[in-house]
Amino acid sequence: GTAAEAAAAGRGLEIVSETESGDRYIRLSVDPEQYIQSISYLGAEEIEIDNLRALVGLPQTYLNLVQRWSDGLVPDVVQMLRQDWAMAVFYDKFHTFRATLREKFRAQEDIQQLSDRVLNYVKEDNVEVVPEVRRKAFALEVTPDTEHMVQLELIKFLHQNKAFLPIYFLPDISMHIC
């Protein structure tokens, strides 16, 4: 099956790309919970090792990696990771942004209720990995207010770090910030 099917079935998978000349090989291991577990690189070309390190432990969904690779949109993983849109994920303050979001989630009633439902599902059905279909169903329960909060926090993060992340076109959010 495809990488997306393996992800949907809750199996780990390997995303591999190699240049036609064979001078660059990279493998990303994605665990059953869809987190990037490890990255292996072989090649003579110097690469952005700190950026690769920053990916380990992150959900692959931050890059939409499995779906894009499965759809044939990522023939070269190294080149994809060098694209401008990925800069924010590698920025050293991205971890702080993720922590801020987690803290805000604790105050969101819909997220707390959803978290409880997911935990109950895992316990009652004795599953180790929530299947992709079920994850998508759970995701539909996130309220528009929470979605808006996440979007606003991301835009705020990008505004605050614009000097280091200048490539993003950002809307004016001054009316949303106290």
C-alpha cells in the first residue's frame, strides 16, 4: 500500500528519497503515532543538520509529509525541506510557540473535552494508535473559535519573529491583539 494507507492503518513507515545520480540519500522514519522518529542522511553534500534535528519528534503533519510524499509531490525530501515555507518549523523559537499553544489548549473547553474522548476511546477500545479515519473524525470536533485562536497565534508568532522569518506575507492583526 501507499505511505498514506500505512499512516491511516496506524503503521510506521519510511519516507526515502535519493537523487538520480545517487549522490544523496535521505530516509525519514515515521512512527505509528505519525511523529518523525529518526532521519538518516548519506551524501557528500553538506546539509542543514540542525534543521533535520529539529524535525525529530515533531508530528509529520507539520510538513504534511506523508500525504505529499504518497502523492508523488516530494521526489527530493532535502529540496522540499529547503523551501521557504518550511522556515518557521526550523526556527529556534518554534518550540516556544508550540509550548504556548499547548498552554492555551489547556484553557479551551472543547480541546479538553476532545482530549477526554480520545483518551476514553484509547482505553475502552484498547488501541495503541488512533487510526487516521478516527483522528479526522476527532479533528472535526474542534470548534471554529479554537481554530481561529490557533490561526491567530500562528500569525502573531510570525509577526513577532518577522525579522528572522521575512518570507511570510502576513495580514494585519492589530485589531485582534490587546
